[in-house]
Amino acid sequence: MARGTFITFEGPEGGGKTVLARRLAEELQRRGHVVRSLREPGGTRVGERLRAILLEKAGPNALVIDARADALMFSAGRAQLVAEIIRPALERGEIVIDARHVDSTLAYQGYGAGLPLDELRAIQAFATGGLVPDLTILLDVSPEVGLGRKSGEGVNRFESTFDLAFHARVRAGYLAMAAAEPNRYRVIDSSRPLDRVAPDVIAAALSIL
């Protein structure tokens, strides 16, 4: 059986990763593909417990997490997800769609928080066993627009406690990674209404299938 296809969604906050990943999955299923939709952190029992810590809402008793601890916890959840879900699905020939993956740690804890990129890349290679997405869809949006789309219960720790300069560094990091790997990345302007973005996302995925 042929190996499946691994597609990841990346980008700054408010780019529409969850919505657009779901729309892509629905379109591919309509075309007869077997699709496994995932999110990070999460997707396994271990990952969901880590998600509750990592994306805790802001408040007077909220955890203060060091950037290195952030990177290691995100990576631990990712290691479990790859071993338990992603690799077996790819071996069965399925299409795996993952909202966030390795590049998120490089963007947020590396470019955003200033941790050494080489060290983070080594941790990610260990966590994933060297697994690299076949396609990474970067939903690019400015921090001002993206954060402006978030409110109320949808706001997580990264959106509520990190300043605009941090999110600007995250975006710049994503664009730098995309420029370094143009064959893997597709950069899509996600400042537009999501109904206009979705056709570009679907076209990017179909181009590699």
C-alpha cells in the first residue's frame, strides 16, 4: 500500500486554521479520500491533557510556563500523536491533516520567544522520528488582524498574555521558514474572508495529491 499524505496547517493566531482544515477534510472526503483530521496539542489522551495546560485561559491563577517547558510539552504531545495516530494512518495510505505541527514550536518558542532554533529542530526531529509534512499550508495574517478576530472563550494563553511584538516575530518566523522551504510550503493570504481563502487551500492540497 502506498504511503499516505501528510498536510499541516500553520500560521499566526486568527488565521482560520481550524475552520479551513475542516473544510479541506470535507472536500477531500467528498472526493473519496480517507482523511484523518487532527489538532495540536491534542489528538490523543496524553495530548489533550497537555492541551489543557498549554492553552489555559488567562486569569489570576494561570500558570506561568517557561519557554523551554512550553517547547518540551508541545513536543511530548507531538511525539505521542505521531507514534499513536499519524504514522499508522500514513502507513494505511490515509491523508492526515494536522492543524499545527513542528513549525509551530519553531515559530513560537524559537522566533517568538528566542530559544535557539538548532536546539528546537533537534528536539522536533527526535519527537517525530524525522517525519516531515508533504505540504504545509501557511495561513498568513498580520497580528493586528488575527488577534482582532479572537474574543471571549476563544482566547488562549498565547493570545492574551503575549504582546504584539511577540506575535510579529512569530509571523516573521513563519515567513522565513516558508522562504527557506518553498517546495513544502504554500503561503496563502488569510486576511481575507475565509470563504475566499478556502478555494486556495483546497487547490494547494489537490496540487500534491
